[in-house]
Amino acid sequence: MAPHIDTGLAIDTGNEKQHIARNSVFAAVFITLLKLVVGLETNSLGLLSEAAHSGLDFLAALMTYFAVRLSERPPDREHTYGHGKIENLSAFGETMLLIVTCGWIIYEGIERLLYRESHVESSIWSFVVIIIAIGVDISRSRALGRVAKKYNSQALEADALHFSSDVWSSLVVLSGLVFVAFGYVWVDAVAAILVALLVLFVSYRLGKRTIDALMDRVPEGLYEQVLETLRQVKGVEEVRSIRLRPSGAKVFVDTTIAVRRTTPFQEAHAIMDNIERAIHGRHKEIDIVVHAEPAVSNDETIADKIRLIVSRNGLHAPHNLEVHYIDGQYHVAFDVEYGEGMSFVEAHALTDRIEQEIRRELPSVEHLTIHMEEDQPGQSAVAGLLDDDERLQHAVKKLVSADRNVVECTDVRLLRLGERFNLAVDCTIERERTLEEVHRIVSRLETKLYDRFPRLRRVVIHAEPTR
């Protein structure tokens, strides 16, 4: 199934994601500058660490903005699965930035605690900056989280985690400043280390998620959900394989299912369409490709198996197929049409092959009779009837009407194919007759017509009951 790309939806999605990412960039710049200025004025390591953390948030927000822009590009020849992995790479880059910064903060905090003293001022501006930062971080985290959940965007989710971690780290720094105000300067360094450890923990979670995405790890529970959905679709006999590949906000699924081998192609195609609808109804982010394979079902009949064997040998499905079960063995008889112009020897050889396959696959078949007929495909007819054709038409109607079992011959149609004819006859038979009796009457009439008119190529008689 070829993937369908809704261009209008993609544009709306991209606009909202880019808008929220761009706002986060502006927020990160504002908070970083505010913390940096006040941190330098007060010489607070906790506040400077927060400024560094916010600076990373600015870089992360910038990476996220460009990532969501690029990830919305449609698939091309070089990137057939689209550009969604850019979001995962962006999240991985943000994680690396966080780890490096945390390392520096921890190192600087230990230096202040063990080897050198530092002067830290606890001013009203320090508290104001932290409180403003907490308010902005909460606002951005909620906005980013909402859009990330809406579009399943890992890049925006990573950015939301950044701003969320800022809230907690700002609270730690705020506590440190309170202690500094009472003369416990060393608490500022401890607060900075706690901030770094908290950010490292967030970085670990984020890094694990991004590496899992880059390694195509399936989201928890998604495989089971897809499997359950596939099994619930009517016509799916078996789910033979499922492969899932996350890429940014989308998940690509390749699945192989088993469909009864007696299912017509059009119906099998409808089953695959139903699978796509069922999956999209539950997971709109999934792009699924379905491959169907034939399967032998438990309720497949002997007649079904014989039809498949005949069709497998390049012939039309057999007609007049009769299967009788007597004393533990099957007695089978059917008619098969062979290609026009095929010789008797060639047709017989093909019949032998069909018979051998039936006996090999169906050993319970004891007696097997195959009646050979020549296939008579339609040809271009000559427009109009000649005088002798009209006489033939009249003679056919007279012969059919003369049969005592026929109430009336209502219509006779001739189709002239070269020097031969296809004949279609409509006649009325008493309604009290059984279907078996009507079949015998029609068969006798066909035999009479073939014997009486050797130029006939094919005869079809349609029987109507009396009113």
C-alpha cells in the first residue's frame, strides 16, 4: 500500500510545532540573560549554574526549532521514511550538552566546598530572578508538553523536559539563596551540585529514550496493541510478522498476514484496507504496509482444494464439480475447459498432471473423473444477420417449441462468429418442475440443438417458470 500524505495536515502540524519551538527560544534567551546578569552581580554559583543550565536550554530550544522544521519535510528519494529521525538526533544532542554542563557545575561546586572560599551575595534581585524563571519555566514546560503529546514529537518532549527540570533546579537554588541570606554560604555550592545531579538524572532518562529511538526500539506496549488490532480484523487468519520502526513523530509498520487462499483477490485487498483503517483509527501516527500470504484454513473443503489445484495449472475454475463421500472415500467428477486450439494429446497430458496432483494432495479421493472441454473465448461479432441466419433462428425456435416439456420458446438470439454461431435461447417451463428436472430438460435440448445444427459453437438455454 502506498503511503498517503495529507499535505494540508502536515502544514498545520509544522506551523504549530515551529511556533511553540520558536517561543521557547525567546523564553530561553530571556531567562539566560536575566540569570547571568544577576549571578555575576551576586557571585552565586547556584545562580550561575542556573544561567549555564538556561544557556543550554537556549541551545536545546534552538536545536529543537530547526529539528521540527526539518522533520516536517516530506519523504524523498534519499529519505524514503521521511526526516523524522532529525528530532531524535536533536534530543540526543541536547542530552550531550546537559551532561557536559553538569560535569562543570559539579567540579566547580566541589572546588568551592573543599579548596577555595567564595563571596556570595543574597540580594532581593536573586530571589526575583529565580521566581520569574520558575514562572516562565512552568509555562513553557506545559505548552511544550501539550504540543509534544498532540503530535508525538520527541524533540518537543525533550525541550519540555528541559524546562521542567529548570523548575526543580530553580527551587533548589532558591533554597540555597535563603541559606546564604543567613550566612551559610557553602549551601550555595551544595545547591549547585544538587541542581547538576538532578539535571544528570533527567539527562539519563532523555538520553535513554533518544538512543532507543535511534536504535528503532519499539515503544512500550505498541507491538502488543498493533498485534491485537490486526487479529480483530475480520478475514485475518494469522499474523505472521510485525516490524515497527519509530521515526520522529511517526511509526512505520510492516506486517505480513495470512488470508484464506480461497479468498478472491478483491476481497483480500479489502481485508488489507480494513487493517489500515483499524490501525489508523487507534494510532494516527502509524504508517502501515500490509503484505498478505495465502493460508490453508481448517474448514477448506475438498471442492475448494480441487478448484485451487486446477487454477494453479493455469486453467479456469472447474465447473459441474461434484464430490460424493462413500464408505470413507471421495468420488469426484468435474468439467475443465482447455485453451482454444490445444490438441487432444496436450489436453490429456495436462489432465494427467492435474489428476496426479489431486491424488498426491488428497489421498482420500478414490475415484476421479475429469471431463475435457475446449474453452471458447468471445470474438468480435459480425453486425447484423444474413438471410440464412434468420432461417437458422427460425429453425431453432421451431425445434425448441416442439419439445413437449417446453411451454413456449420466447426468444432466440444468434451471435455470428465467422462461419459459426453462439446461440442463446429463452424458454418457459412449467413452474411445478423441480430444479433437477429442469436441468435434465435443458441438457436434452442442448444435445438436440448440437446434433441438429453442426454450425453451432455454443448453446446457452435460460429457463423461466410459468406465471
